[in-house]
Amino acid sequence: MTLGTRTTHSFLARKLLAGAGVDPNDLRLDVYEHVDRGVALALSGFDSERAELVEGAVSIASDILRLWRTPRPELVAGLVRCLESRHPFARGDAAMVLARLVSPDSTQDITSAVPALIVAANDSYDRVAGPAALALARLDHPEVLAPVHRWLASSSRLPFFQVTSLGQVLRPLVGCADELLPGIRRMLVDSARQRGTAFGPHHTGRLGPRRERGGSRTGAGTRHPQRAMGLRRAR
């Protein structure tokens, strides 16, 4: 066992604790003797009808799984149920926690989450789809390619806006580079064309080196669209 650092409960975790009549100061998730109590509280919130309680349960589960290496299949199963929740923020939070559990040194088995992650990766809400795709990519699961192709073909917005970058998802898929590169090129061209129209109706569409410097604060007008998506040029 590895002892973690002192836990600071999130706002939503505190909402769950308050609903259960638990003083946040009396639950130290970095103290092993408190962990089973934290697990029980998380399990009590996963299936709540109230969105803030489900999100609080995900927050507590995330802290436990981050601080301790003990396998917790019951928490993984609860996170899988959250992927099917009617509350989109809870779905997104659960997908992100599961994505973080996919690492070479992870002690948690998330195999049972794969079917729900495949569904979540096709969610219309980027806050859900992005982390779910990231988890599938890290698992090297072939079902991740369909949503990635769809996002590459979309010129309406950058994928996973404010959630995770496209680059994070693409890095584990280096073995599929030949298949994905046409879509990446097309997306970069579409991005450049959209930036060209931002200069006004009389602009020729050509982006000279001086004119490109006036990017927007959102990053859509950056000189390096690939960096805005988390992509780096190979050296």
C-alpha cells in the first residue's frame, strides 16, 4: 500500500457527504482506515437521481483510486454505471476517471467498462465522448477509430473542447497513422480556410506570415492549429 497526501474534498463530494450526514473533516481518504467508509459513500451516490450526488460519488471514487493501489472492482463497476447515467456531467467525469486508470502501472482492471466506453465515445456531448475515446485509445481498442474519424471530418469546432485534446487521443494510435493522416490533413486545411474568412469578405483567403499573428483568444486563430489540438510535429 502507498499512503497518499491529505485529501481536499471537492465541492460536489462535500454535497454527497453533507447529504449522508458526514463531516468532511472526519473523512480522510489518505488514511487507509477511512477508505472503506469512502467506498461505501461513493457506492451510495452512484445511482442517485440527483446529478450533484452522482458527481460527488465519482469525485470520491476518483480520489480513492488515485491515492491507493488496492484493486477496487466495485468502484470501477460504479463508474461504468455512471457512463449510462442521464446526467451528462456525471458521464463525462466517470469517463475521465476511467481514462486515467489506463496506464502501465495501473492496478485497476477496467475491461468491464469497454462496452460502455464504446457507447460513450459516440456521445453527442464532447465532455463525455472525448474522455471515453481517450480511454479506448489508451486501451488500443479498434472501436475508437470510428468516433475519431467523425471528429476529424467535423469542421464546426475542435474535438473535445476544454476536455481533452485530440493529440492525447491520437498519440496512442500511432499504429493507425496511415489511416488517420488524411483526416488530420483535411481538418487542418478546413481550419486554415475558416481562419481566412475571419479577415473579412475582401480577403483572398491566403494567410501570409504577418497576417496570421492576430489569433483569437479562443485559439481558433493561432498560427499553429496543430498545437491548439495538442499535436506536435515529428522530429
